[in-house]
Amino acid sequence: MTTTVDTPIVDAPKKYPAPERIVQSGCSFLIQEENPENIFISEEFNEEQRMIHDMVYDFCKKEVMEAIQNRGREFEITKDRDEIIQLLEKAAELGLCGVSIGEQYGGIDLDFNTTCLFAEAVAPGFSFATTIGAQTSIGSLPIVYYGTQEQKDKYLPGIASGQLKASYCLTEPRSGSDANSGKTSAVLNDAGTHYIINGQKMWITNGGFADVFIVFARIDDDKNLSAFIVEKEFGGISLGAEEKKLGIKGSSTVQVFFENCEVPKDNLLGDRDGGFKIALNILNTGRIKLAAGAVGGCKMSVNQATEYALQREQFNTPIANFGAMKHKIGQMAVLTFAGEAAVYRTGHNINMKCDQFLHEGKSENDSKLGAIREYAVECSILKVKCSENLDYCIDECLQIHGGMGYSAEMGIEMGYRDARITRIYEGTNEINRMLSLAELTKRAIKTKEVDLVGAGKKIPMYIFKQALPFKSNDGWKQEERIVKNLKVLFMALSGKAGQKLKEKMVDEQELVMNFADILAEAYIAESTLLKVQKLERKGIHKGKDLEIRRKALQVYLYEALDIARKAADESINGFASGSEKKTLKRITKILTRPYDVNVKQMRRDIAEYVYKNGGYNL
Ligand SMILES: Cc1cc2nc3c(=O)[nH]c(=O)nc-3n(C[C@H](O)[C@H](O)[C@H](O)COP(=O)(O)OP(=O)(O)OC[C@H]3O[C@@H](n4cnc5c(N)ncnc54)[C@H](O)[C@@H]3O)c2cc1C
């Protein structure tokens, strides 16, 4: 009798095609020139991506903005809890709760940059943007990226369909920015079957109605937290009252108490002691999405300000005609344009890096996470700058509405209050400023992924050449030079301070903030420049349309130089003295030489362009 040996069927490793192009690595923008053709701009989103944007935008506009107008008050979780839950379920029916979840689990698994576009589109949802953001991001991505097959099979279909509401429990009363210091404990029971969780979490979005909690707790005396998937059904969970907040009142925010909560051993997420890494990586993905949402909020501010300014008359003329109003609307449009350029440049780089890692044979999860980690510095910069742009835009939008802006009737004051949270969560802006520098230093010194030392050697010669004055009408040279100057200024000053202060630099936070501001200006300014150059080279805009965008770039550069000059001066006064101080001041003067452009006229032209369209159209 002959026997046949069954050959096991093993899936051949999936082959991924090479990425469309090799993108700049994280932070390399500082030391490498980028070709405008290599960056992605929002005009390149395809029809399908635009349809997703419009569908989400229309949903939020109809279900939230119009609902607020009809009822004459904002959503409040204490009064409208059931309606808010139904809204989340309605969004899930359209597939919106599964944007980052694989199709095999009922999600639609959008690529990373499209999830950023999604985040922009939910801006008209106001507090609902936070609710759906927690469901699709911090509440579910830990399972998407770190879950075992069994965990994914068990939880992701419910989260995608909206049957399960998700939340993320990291913060504690005594552990906020210092998130790894949490006291919530997890102890394996004697039978070795369950972890017993005890502790208290605070500020938990969606906590009031969540079925699933991603809980960070320390096992025994581990150095780092571990992560767990905890179901409400497990018992031992009680909730505090809904927090009374300044804004996002329609979003649930509660304390969550764990008292001998028994969590099956298999619900440990990722490795023991590996939870803090999960927490940080998930926050990284959230930062750029928060920035994209802020871009959406900025656009809405420009639109509402424009609409009001055109119809409100004072001194027998629409207020839109006054220079002071044009200044505001022009400046709001400039900040929106620049933020958008940087967000989608970075989002697409993350996509491309992910494709590169997949092609190199990394697993899908490692590729996605690795790509996001690669641009951690850029994500922190975007979080800080776009949230501060949003506060600027909504504040000026309120101002343009005068007394009506202050009244609850127009909804502007709600936007003003809602926007304020963006500077606090996903890591405060102070923490993100410090993170951007710390992460960059790590990449330059520890892992040597960015050769700042090599680039630093070329700085003296570069500065020497900059002593020559700008020439007008020299193509893009002037704008390119300003961007390069911002980068060199950052490298020169942070390098000098680093050499001098060494480890003490971390105690000089004011200097770190100054340098982080210069770094951020360099990145956003370059992204805006590359975008406008690409628009020209590809012929996407021509004539007046291109001219307006170039003006937006020029106003941005003018402001960026101003911010950088002030930050540079402050930092030099803070760490240098004698001849070194004099030299650094001279260098700053050369590198931040005033940009001789008529920003008054440019902002006017930009505002009029926006008026003509009846809203933001850059
Ligand atoms: C509406 C809302 C929703 C939230 N949702 C969630 C959620 O779903 N899940 C969750 O886990 N958390 C959530 N949070 C918590 C949020 O992430 C924290 O509030 C945030 O991380 C800041 O922590 P903290 O409030 O304890 O402030 P603190 O850490 O006490 O900071 C107070 C101030 O000190 C500054 N500071 C702190 N440390 C330093 C330092 N080393 N150097 C310089 N300055 C420093 C901060 O920048 C800040 O200005 C939410 C918060 C709010 C308000």
C-alpha cells in the first residue's frame, strides 16, 4: 500500500510592489532639498477619495450642524446621550466607524492619507468629531495594530459596525503628560487565568457608553505599562458623572473606576510591559489626524467669516470691504493653506513609507506603524501648528462676527470653545514641542538616521554666501532661500546650544520651545513652497489662481521669518554671551533678513479672492 504525504498548504509570502517612489525619511527635510514633484498635494486626491470626503462632510453637516441649528442649542451628552449614540451607529451604517479596519472585519481600510482627509471632513461634526475620532482611532487602532487574530476577530467587526463603542483609558488623576507613571495595576490571579485590574482613569472620551475599553495598567513592578482589552461586561467597572467641560459638550468624558475587574489573560494586548509603546504609537497616528481635523475647522472658520462679512453692513458698506477685515480673512486663508499643504504632504509620505516597508518584506502592521513612527517629528509639528492655527482662525472668525460672535445664536462661540481642546489632548502642545526636538535629537545622535552633524559642517559657508542681498524677480530663488535659511537657522542655533548645554538642555525648556518653533516654521514653510511650485509645474493652477496661492506662500514666509527671528533672539539671549552671542545675533540677522513684500496688499488680494468664491477656495 502506498501512502501519500499531504503537502501542507502554506500561503506564499505576499509580494508587495515597490512604492511609487522612495520618499524622504522622517526629519530629512532639514538636510535634503525636496523636488516639488515628489510631494503630494490635496489637489491630487482622486475621485473616490473626494467622494468619501464629501459623504462624511455632508453627513456631519446634516446630522450635526443643521441639527444644532434646528434645535437652537448644541448637543449635550447629559441631555442627548441616546441621540449621540444613535448618530455614531448611523455613521457606522455608512462605513464610517471602520475607516481603519480591514475589510475582512467589515471595515473599509482606507490608506493613511485618506484617513487624514476623513478627519478633515468630520470637522463640521464639532464634538461628534471627538466621539467618532475615539471610535476610529485611539479606541480601535490598538487592536488593529497589536491585536492577536482572536482579538481582531472578536472585537473589530463590532467596532466597525458600531455595535461596540470603543474608548482608550490612559490618563489618570495623577498621571497626565507623564503617562507611563499611571498607578492602575494588573495582577495575574492564582489560577493564572485572569488579570485583576484596579485603578482609576480620567478624561475618558466615549467612556460613558463604551462597551470596550483599551486600558493601560502596570503588571506587578514592571517598568512600563501593559495594555488590555476590557469589556464592560467583565464587571468591576463603574463610571463617574459626565465632566462639565468648556467645550465639546456633546462628547462623553468620564472617569472610569476599576475595582477587581477580572480580565481574561488572553485579553492582554501586545506584549507584557509593551503597553506604553502602544500608547505612544497610537498617539502618533492621532496627532496628524488632529491636525487634519484642525485644517477642516480652519476652512469652516474662513467660510463662516466670509459669509458674515459679505452680508453684514456698517457705515453703509459690507464689513468685508474694510482693510481690517480683509487682513483677518486673508491671514486665516494663508494659515489654512499652509497647514493643509504640510498635513497631506506628510500623510502621503506615511503611505509611501508604508509601501516601501511592505515591499522590503515587513509585516502589514509593522509597516504601518513603522511608517507613522518614521514621521513622528513631523506629526508633532503638525499637531502644534494646526491646532494653534485653528485657535487663531476661530478667534478671528468670532471677532469678525462682533457681538453676534459672542452670542450663542450663531454657533461661533461653540466652535471657539470646542476648538480649544485641540491644544490639550493627544499630548499638550508643550509636550509635543519638546517631543519634536527630543525625537529629532534621537534620530540625529542615537540612531544616526539624520546626518545633522554632517549638515552642520556646511553651515558656515552657507551663511557666508547669504550675506549677498536678495534679488527681486529671480524665479523661486528668494522663497527657496528663505526656507533654507529657516532650516539653517534651526540647525545653527540648536546645534550651538546643544554643544554648550549638553544634557542640561532638557532643563532649558524655554530654549527647546524656541527651537521647536523655528523647526516647525521651516517644515510648514517648505511644504507650502513645494506645493505652490508643484501647482505651477503641473499647470494645476495658472494666472490669477496661481498668483493668489503664491501670495499665500509669501505671506506665510514673511510671518515665518518673523516668528523665527523672535524665537532665535530669545534663545540666543538665553544661552549665549560675549562674542558668541554677537556672532549668533549676526547670523540670525542674515538668515532672517526682512522679506520685502507688501503683505498688506497680498492679504487683501487673498481675501477678495475668497470673497469672490463665497468661501475658502485655495
Ligand atoms: C476633553 C478631554 C478628552 C480626553 N480624552 C482622553 C481619552 O479618551 N483617553 C485618555 O487617556 N486621555 C484623555 N484625555 C486626557 C488628555 O490626554 C490629558 O488631559 C493631557 O494629556 C494632559 O494631561 P493633564 O490634563 O493631566 O495635564 P498635565 O500633564 O498635568 O499638564 C498640565 C500643564 O503642564 C504642562 N506640562 C506637563 N508636563 C510638562 C513637562 N514635562 N514640561 C513642561 N510642561 C509640562 C502641560 O503642557 C500642561 O500645560 C482627555 C482630556 C480632555 C480634556
